[in-house]
Amino acid sequence: MSEGKSRESWSGQFAFVLAAAASAIGLGNLWRFPYLAARYGGGVFIAAYLILSLTLGVTLLVTEIAIGRRSRQSQLTAFREMGHRRWGFLGVLSTVIPLCILPYYNVIGGWVVRYFAEYLGMAFGAGGQGLEDPQAFFSSFVSAPWAPFVCMVVFTLVTCAVIVMGVKNGIEKSNVVMMPVLLLMAVGLAVYVAFLPGAGEGIRYYLVPDFSSCDNVGKVVLGAMGQMFYSLSLAMGIMITYGSYMRRRDDIQRAAVRIVAADTFVAVLSGFMIIPVVVLFAAKSGAGRAAIDAGPGLMFVTLPKVFSSLGAAGQWIALAFFVLVLFAAFTSAISMTEACVAAICDFFRIGRNASVAVVCAWCFAFGSLSAFGYGRWAGFRPFGMPALDFFDGAMNVLTPVVAALTCIFVGWVARPRTVVEEVEAEGGRFRCRRLYDFMIRYFAPILLVAILVSEICRSLGIGGWSI
Ligand code: PHE
């Protein structure tokens, strides 16, 4: 935002909560949460997740939002602005993360655009035959010479168009359209699945605690924490940037609890939507429980197989599902783009449009590595991995580092008092102060370092510790 111009703000508390929830609710809720719940003993994982997000999740959210609102800056300049120049590097780190994630996130968004278009064509009788063999369709699509790049460009341009329109007219308005549709589709699909014959077994598998599959409590807790962290879009500057547009009279703690509640609701709902159909399909096709896959395989191969096994209704279910996924991906990408755009505006003091152009060009350039990474540039394999997997792994290591440093900064350098003062700015009351202090100074940094160690072990392929 250029100097002299007052900073834009959300039109109210609801708009802010909706925007933050829209960022939080994304692919992580739709495929990662159900998969982890299935892997770590169903109800046990869900309980651990609920407890962690209501304590630690709320703590970290309140912290980031308060930093943003206090400094009225996006993450790049926020730490410096709070009077701690030596911590300016943390702003740089928390800007590097969304700048590196956004290009490959947009590539995956492009995949979703492609599937959406295919199912749309199928539903209206124009094409879609390619999906009769989802595995072959997926492999030939991602390795095609241009298609993944073109889809990524489409996804990026739509996101940037929303950002150009600004905080109120762009982000807020698009959320008001997309979020209710997303919720409706999610609830509708979960109800549809619950009435499928034989769904009971899958629901039981999802909800009933299975203590035998979580022999290592540490792994369950780390798994839940890593998921919470990614799901709430923490350590990427997003909540700092969104917080910088928040009005001072709004209640930060209450907003944080609502964001966590909305995010957790959709995550739990996704489990109801996905696990029973995959369990049913696995029983029918003899694929076994391995069908509940963590990665792109679930979304782009297994579920399309499940949809085609549902008969005539399948294509409509698939279409509803991909509308849901598309909107979830868009709203998350919008928040990440905003964090990058705002950082560039604040730092270089240039206008919003110029900043969007820079971010857009960056996405095309850097995203091409991931978009072409399974096809024409498949030879480029950093550390022996396709480009997209490499960037994803690197970011999984960097985010806990930034989150831990943010906690150390607030807990020990700026002191929790700074956050408390911001929350209480216009007569608000800070609830659970002792719990907050303990979380931010001890509990969060220690757990974050544990996640970091486990991510490093996983990246290096060292067993035992990795989740
Ligand atoms: N929080 C999103 C999810 O649950 C993911 C995301 C990551 C969004 C990074 C924005 C930035 O899927």
C-alpha cells in the first residue's frame, strides 16, 4: 500500500473470519485430514486434533493476527515495524514461503481446473471419455507437453483477477459466493455418502478409536499438529497480512476460535465424505485399505475410480466434488497471493496492480518448473524428485522453522504482553492469559522443533521418527 493512502480493511468481523476460514479450508481439509485420521486410529486422531487446534491452533492464530493488526503491515515488514529490526529476517523468511508454495499450488489448482472441465463436459454430454481409465488419464495429463502449464496459467489468472479488485471488492465478494457453495456441496456429499448402502462400516472405521493403529502416541500428536499447522495456513504470512486489514474494535480471540471451528468442521466433514466411499470401493474392488492414499493419487485417481463405480449418479457426484475442490483451492490460493502481493506493496511501496503483475509473472516462471516437471522437463529432478515434490518437501521443513521462530520472537523478544495489548486494544479482554503464555513460550516451540526433526527425517528417508 503506498504511503499516504490509508490501508484497506475488511468490512467487518464476519468478513474477516470468512476470509481467514476460506484460506484455511483447502486441499488439506479435503484429502489430508481424512487420510491421516484413517491412518492414526480414527477417533484417537480426531480427538488429538480437536484438543490441539483449540489450544495451540488458537494461540498461533491469535499471535499472527495480532502481529498484523498491530503493525498494519504484511509479514515482510511487520516484524521490523514492531521495533525489532534484527528480526526483520523473519519477515523475509515468511515471505519466501508463500512465494515458493504459490507457484506449485497453482499447478495443482490447474489440475483441478482440468478435472472440473472434464466432468463438466461429461455431465453435459460433451467429452469426458478420457476418465474411463483415471490412472491413464492422470499420467497422460501431467506429462502432456502444454496442458498442465496452460491449466496453471488459467488458475493463476483467475486468482490474480480477484486480487486486483482489492480486499473488499475482490477477496470479500468472491468468498461470499464461493464459501456457501463449498459448504453446501460438502454437507450434501457427506449426507449422500451416509445413505449409501454399506456406508456404516466406513463411518465406523473413521470414528471409532482404534488404539492398536496408534501404538506410538508421539506420531499421532505430531501428525495432528503438522496437519493443524498446514490446515490453518500458519507461518506463511497469510494471517499476518489478513490481520493487518482487521479493524481494531474486532475481537481477535473470538475470531480465532471461529476460524478454527470452521476449519475443523470441514475437515471432519470431509472424512464423512471420503472415507466411507473409499472403504466401500476397496471392499468391492479388492484394492484394500491402501486405497486411502495420502497424495494426489486419492484425489485424481482413486476418487475418479470410485465415481465411475457409482453408476449414472457418479458423474454428478464427481462434478459436485470438483466444484468443491476447485473453490477450496481458489480461496486458499487467493490468500497466498494476497500475502505475496501485500508484502511487495508494503516493501517497495508500489501500487497493487504492479505488485499483482510481478507475482503473476513469478508464478508463471517458477511454476513452469513444477508444471513441466512430469513431462517435457522431467529430467530436472532436484535430489532425485520431481520438481513439485521437491518444493513441497522443502516447504514442509521451512514452515515449522518459521513458526518456531515466530513463537520465540513473541514469547521471548517482543513478549506476550505485546499480543495481549493488541487484543485488548479497544476495551477487549484477553482470555486464558496463562495458557497463552505457556503455549507460546514453551509448548509451541518444543513441538515445532519435534515436527521439524520428523520432517527432516522423512525428507532424508530416515524411518522411525518420520510421520
Ligand atoms: N490451509 C490450506 C488447506 O488446508 C492450505 C494452504 C496452504 C492454504 C498454504 C494457503 C496457504 O489446504
